[in-house]
Amino acid sequence: MTTPNAPPEKRNFYGRIKGKTLKPAQRRYLDEDLHALRPVGVSPEENPARIVLDPHSFFGDARPLWLEVGFGGGEHLVHQCGLNPQVGFLGCEPYINGVAMLLGKIRSAQVDNLRIYPWDVRDLFDVLPDQCLERAFLLYPDPWPKARHHRRRFVTPEYLDPLARVLQPGAIFRVATDIPDYVRQTMEEVPPAGFDCLTPTPADWQTPWDDWLSTRYEQKALREGRTPHYLTFRRNEQPAR
């Protein structure tokens, strides 16, 4: 399994793409399982003309589609798949170790309503039609803590504008983070991209969603004394910028 190189013209909102040496079982998951779960026509190599895809092609029907941007180890994504078997889930993650962990969880949970793109979500945005997604998740994204790197955060117009374009009016966008400054930037940047904030006050940010599953990144934050924040937005009727 090889990892593609980032196109030079794109600024990454993610950090590393590979961590510790993969275990033999994880390599086997990548070799045996990923190809069947990877959506066709998303990558620039498969679709250099960036022809817009029929979203029904991902699962062969017109089921609702939800997206998780940067699924980490995949525990939340598999959890949501089990809770919502009628929904088709799209997960994008450039960190290949996380992709391997997700594939192992899929084998254990035996869920079949998931497609995985193991690279940059902007490739998916390029080929999705307008208003085709009903929900999106951004959970514990790379914080890029240095001020000069804040422009790399996902919650900037470069990423939020295409997200808003592919979300239906009324679609829900959830953000979880343990970084207070990421909360600040999220609250500043997401509403102008075409979203109404459903959690406008700090008191609202403390309560996790009813169907929430705490992730490995959240558990690490709690161990290190950082407070999780849960923010919810709804795509409004205004056109994307």
C-alpha cells in the first residue's frame, strides 16, 4: 500500500500521513479490504478531468450520505455506521495508520455502509455535486497551534466553502475540539460560510451529542487535562460564497 504525494498547489489542513510501522494485520487490511471500500473516480489519477460523480454510485442507491472529515482511528465512524444502517457514510483520512485501524474495526463490526477515501477530502469536494450530503463531522482536527499555521486549519474559507456547497440546506455540521482557540476560529469562520450556529454560548459547548462516542483523541485530551467542546451548525438557505 503506497501513500500518494500531496499536490504541491494544495495547502494541507492535516499533519503527518504515516506514523509507526504498521502491524502485519494492518497491512493485510490495507491490501485485502481497502480497494473494495474506496469510491471510484475521486482521486485526480482516476478522474483527471474532475468530472462530477453521481453520489448514488457510492452505494448503488439514493440513501442519505454523511461525511466524516479526518476520521482518526475510525471508532466514531464505525459507531455511527452501526447506529444508522440506512445512511451511507463517506470517510476521508490521509493518515494511513488511521485508515488501517478503521479497516480492522470494520471487520470486527461487520458494517457495510461505509466508503473510505484515504487522502485529502478536497479531492472528494472536487467531484461531489451541490447539496448532496445531509451531515458532516469534524472531530478533533489537527489544531495547528502556532499562529502562523492557523490558515491551515480546516475551519477556513478554503475548506468551509466547498463543504457548504456540498451540504444540503438544513444539513448538520458537528465540530469537536479540545483547543479553545480552535473553538474561537470555528465560531468566527463557520457562520459566514453559510451556517447557523445551534450552540452559540460556552454553556452549550460542554454537552456531547446524544449519539456521541468518545474518540481516542478525546480520551487523550481528557488525560492531559484539556476540556472537550462540542459545536453544532446547520447549513442555512443562503448560497455558498
